[in-house]
Amino acid sequence: MSSSPRLKFIEGAIDTIPLMIGAIPFGIIYGTLSQSSDLSVYGALALSSIVFAGSSQFVALGLIASGSSIFIIIITTFLINLRHLLYSFSLRQHLSHLPQKWKIPLSFGLTDETFAVTIKHYSDINSHDLKHWYFLGSFLFFYLNWQICTITGIIFGSSFPEIKNWGLEFAMSATFIGIVIPYLKSKPMIVTAIASSTLVLILKDLPNNLGLIISSIIGISIGVLIELKLFNSKIN
């Protein structure tokens, strides 16, 4: 079947709808909680539009509320987002040929949800020179959804003052599990998951959630090293 940039863009957007729906409550919760912290409306909108990383935004809210320094907030959110490094290694064989004008915006749009959708799509097709349009459709559709949810939470959040007590954080964990499990097929991904899970149990008693951060860094580093080794072996 013939395709075009427009059709691939639409396909990427449509395939992202299930994960987009799952992210709606978290975007609204973020917008709601941002108004009970020391973050201004413009600051909350800036985090969603510039940082565009749900887990990091929630952590940043907590650090801001506790009076943490800008340096601590930046370092912590950076470490949380290190998992995207492994995502990028998995996608580079499909997108490394693109010019910088494509790589820069696509790297900004590399969220957990868009990665899950695009890597599945890429594994189902042998070759297609419009892969980046599929990625762009997924990214922009999810980005628009996240901004709308943030604004909704900011505007109507005061109507749901107890929303943080609704237990929706479990749904967030379930969403991430649903994203990760189907893609534990490659050696780097499997080793990363096992290493991180094991270490987080061993280091769970460290203060300030340092065990989670350390486990993530070590697990992702191991996965990247294995990915690089496998990639270089294929080249040689």
C-alpha cells in the first residue's frame, strides 16, 4: 500500500491514542498539584511545554515545594530522564540517517509513550523512508494532549482538592509496566530491567530515594554498554 508523509504522520498519531488516554489523568493531576506548590501558572506551563516529561515534572514539583535549590532540581530530573539514553540507542538504527533538523525535534519528543509506539512500529516493518513522519505524528499528538491536560488541571484543579488522594498513582505504575513489558525482547532491555530491579531492592533503604536513582543509572549504563557492543559487532 502506498504511503505519504501525511499518512504516516496520521498513523503515528492514531497509534498513540491508547497511551495518550492513559496519560490524561496524570497531566490533569500535574496541573492541579502545581497550583498547590510554589510554582506559578507560567512556571507550570513552562515545565510541560519545555521539559515535557511527566515523571520529572512531578518530582520537580515536590522538590520546589520542599525548597530545594535549582541545582538539585536540575540534577535530579536529569538523572530521572537518563532512561531516554537507552531509548535513543534503540532507535538510532532507524533514524540515524536523518539530518540535524529532524534529529533535534524528535529527540525532544522522545517520551516513554512515543518510544513504545514507534519502536513497535519500526520492528513490524523492514524498511521505510517515512519512519520519521510516524515518529513526528506520535510526538506532536502526545505533546498537544499533555499541554491541554496541564491547562485543564490548572483551570479546574481547585474543583478537585483531594485528587492526590484518589490513588491514581497506581494507574501510573500500571501504565509504565504495560509500556515496558512488551518490549523486553532485546538483550540490552532485558539486562537493564533485571539489573535495575535487583539493585532497587538492595538499595531501597537509602535516604531521599537515592536507591532508585543509583539503580536507574547503573541499569541504564549496563544496557547502553551492551547495546554499543552489539551495535559495533554488527558493523564489524
